[in-house]
Amino acid sequence: MARGAADLAVHDAVFCDELKAALARTERIGVSLRQPDGTIFRTQAMGQPGPYFINFDGKKLKPKMAIEVKRRKCEVLNRVQVTNLYLHDGELAGFTGFDIRSGDFYRIRAKAVVIATGNTNRMFNAQIGNPFNLWYCPANTGDLHRAAFDAGVALANMEYVRMTIVPKGFSAPGFNAFFGMGAQLVNSLLEPFMTKYHEMGNKAPRNYMVWGALQELKEGRGPIYMDCRHLKPKELEHLFFTLGIDKDTLPEFLLAKGYAKEGCLIEMTVSEPMQARPSELCGSGIRIDRTCASNVPGIFAAGDASDQMGCLHMAMAGGYAAGRHAAAYAQKIVHLRPLEPAAMAAEEARVFRPLERKHGVTYREFENIVRVICTDHFGPVKTELSLTGALAKLDRLDAARDELRADNMHELMRAHEAMNIHAVSKISARAALARRESRFHPYHYRADYPHTDDANYCGLMVIQQQPGGGVTTRLERLEYAA
Ligand SMILES: Cc1cc2nc3c(=O)[nH]c(=O)nc-3n(C[C@H](O)[C@H](O)[C@H](O)COP(=O)(O)OP(=O)(O)OC[C@H]3O[C@@H](n4cnc5c(N)ncnc54)[C@H](O)[C@@H]3O)c2cc1C
């Protein structure tokens, strides 16, 4: 299911070996995987060979984790946007950031860091035009992918742009809840169509579902609908409850739209793309090894920000592993490495410069142009020409970065997010250019190379900035049992 993107040796170490302890920890902090009656509620969807998914109420997961962090007396810097990473003699020295309310600037020396800042959203036009109404978190803007890349950290799986199927008019997760409960996609002729595109029909991996929906829409059989009419009242009740866990207001939206719980056809569409993993079974971002370490000593990564972890199960299991490995590494380092004063002063000036400009470009204008370029050039379809065209246009925007203005701290944060979205767009387009095949279509669909070419491309496209400033791509082959 994640052939060519999942490194199984890393998975064994950061997920399989860690899962049991992660489940026990989750229960210990007060989040149970069980239903109120003590049973485990399992469903099958997204290409799983059996009912592997567990439905549980994870609404309080993050607040409960925060309580545990406090209980363990960890120091937390809330509302600090990390802006850059710094090395000394090729090894991590620390990082910088600023408080997005007070404007305090932080220079932090560190023996090790774990990057866990998710993937990149707001890169593509959203279905209703509001760039913040997305199926994923709009605050994850690839900040640390960009910063790590600039520091020479190798990234992988960056060519993939991921989409899902969402209710028309409201981008929200819920895909797994619908298909897990047995809902099916139909076109405007009320024909279930997914078996045309994958033998598993509505239980196919997510990318095939999106591909099928796109083909039906393209061939004029839209709108498409989520057909829930055959579900029993108890199943529907569970479905709507689960949708509310994915996004509080989703059941309310569906009811307001007239999709009454008792059997319905819900109009759906394909979501905006985001730059992220091509499968539920891998990640996209910092290339990690079995100890969650990147190629730069002291920089580790976990969760969606790493190339091998994605989704909650891996973030929960691998995140802990990354912390443990980073701590073990830090213990072996005797002295904190120095942060160069000149570099710190330059970064502080760079970070706050948009506040000094009275005239210039707003983050909204800048980000909108990035979105238009990405949407037009490398959403569900890419070609050599579309990608080189995107890169030329994105390069021309470089000059506008020096004209970004911010009128307050909130806009300053957004300006930095916008610059990071711009930088990640370029990384993604470059990696996509290097993969001259299609894989997990439409997440990487090259209309000029429409077939999957395992002989040449079964592996990770690793992209890296070299010390002289040049960017290289190389394919790291992955082997799988037949
Ligand atoms: C609504 C929703 C429903 C989902 N449902 C499921 C599900 O049912 N099952 C499943 O397996 N997965 C699900 N997922 C995916 C799952 O939530 C993610 O895979 C998981 O949260 C990844 O965890 P993470 O810690 O890697 O990243 P995140 O949880 O995304 O956390 C990233 C953090 O980094 C912070 N950050 C970003 N940039 C900076 C910066 N510059 N400086 C400082 N901090 C920064 C962000 O504020 C955020 O707190 C869902 C996702 C969403 C959005």
C-alpha cells in the first residue's frame, strides 16, 4: 500500500516495536481506545485487508498529553513560532523563534531537537475560497521543513500532494468514518463507481478513491454523493458521532444542509491538495533512520513532519521513540554548541523586518499568488512543462519576499508562514520533476509519465540543499518482498 514510499526497516523500529507501549501510555493518560461499553469498535477502509481501524474518542488526546507534560515538569514555550535552525561545525547548535503575541525573540541553544511540526497546508486553493477552511490544520505551513532543508537536512516524499473527499462546502476529515461505516460513493446517475477504479471498491486506499472521484467529475457524471441510505439507524448514529470527533461542527453542518441522519445522500467533492504523505502508512518530510535521526547530528524528527511516520498511530508511537533517541544523543554531548552572535542578530533583523515596512505586499496577496501557481501547475496533474513553469513563477516571487509587510504580530506570524509555504512549494515541485513516473495517483500523477515504473523509481526521492547552495535529488531504492 505504501510501496516506494515506506521504508519498512524504519517502520519496524519506530512503529511496530513501539506500538504496544504507546497504547499503554495512551490509556494511562486517560484516553481509552474502547467504547463506553468496554468494546473495541473496528472498521475496515482505505485498502486495509481487514477491520484494522479502531474508532475511539480522541477529542481530549492533546489536552491530556499537555497535562502529562506539565505533570512531568517539562518547560513549555507556548505560542513561539520557530523560525530557523543553526549548526556549528555541521552539528546542531540551536534554534530561533519569536513569541507571536509579545514579540519576544528567542535564541535557544540545544544539544538535540525533535521536529514535529506536521506538513504544509494552504499551498492550494480551497474549495470554498477560504484558505483556512481545509481538511487539515491550516497552522501547519512547513516551517520546519523549510528551516531543516536550509540547514542541509535531507527530505523525502516531498513530491506528493495529498487530497481527500470532503462534504461540498466544508473541508473536513471524515473520510475514514464514512467508508469505515459502509457508506459508498455514487455519481449523479446514482451509480456506485469505485469498483471501476479499484478492486476493493469503497474500501480502496484513499488515493484511488480520490482518483475515481476526479475521473467521474471530469467525465461529467458529477456531482458525486456519499450514499448513506442503506446504513441502519444505529450505524448512522455512530457515524455522525464519529464525524463530530473529526470536526466539532461537521455533524451540525450536515444537518443544516438537510442531510438528516436517517439515510441520506451527502454531496461530496475532492478537497484541496496539501503537501504530505501519499499513504496512511508513511510520512513526508525529514528523512529519518531507525533512531528517528536526520542526516544532521542533533536533528531528529517525528510524526507527520518525518518521511516515515504519518497519522496518529505513528505519531504516538514514533514521537516517543524520537524523544528517547534525541535524549540519549544529547546525553552523550558534553557541551552545548555555540550560536554565532552575528547569525543571531541577522535572524532577529530578518524576522521583524516586515513590521518596519510601511508599504509593501501583505501576506494575503503573497500567499494567494503562491496558491494560484501551485493550483494551476501541480495539483492532481503534473507535467515537465507545468512543473518547470511553476518553478519559474515561484522563483520570480523571491523578490516579493523582501517587500512583505506586517502591521502587527499576528500578521508577522502569517508573513513567515507564507514565506515557508512558498519555499516548500519549490521543494515539492523540484522533487516532482525528478520523479519521472506516476505513483499513488493522483498524489503524484505525471501526465507525461502516467505509469508506475518500479524498475527505476521504487524508492524515496531524497531532496537536499548542498553546502554550496545547490539542490540535489537522488532516488534511494526501497526493496519489498514480492
Ligand atoms: C481534524 C483531523 C482529524 C484527524 N483524524 C485522524 C484519525 O482519525 N486517525 C489518524 O490516524 N489521524 C487523524 N488525523 C491525522 C493526525 O491528527 C495527524 O497525523 C497527527 O496529529 C500528527 O501529529 P504531529 O504531532 O506529527 O503533528 P500535529 O498534530 O499536526 O502538530 C504539529 C504542531 O506543530 C506546531 N507548529 C507548526 N509550525 C510551527 C512552528 N514554526 N513553530 C512552532 N510550532 C509549530 C503546530 O502548531 C502543531 O501544534 C486527523 C487530522 C485532523 C486535522
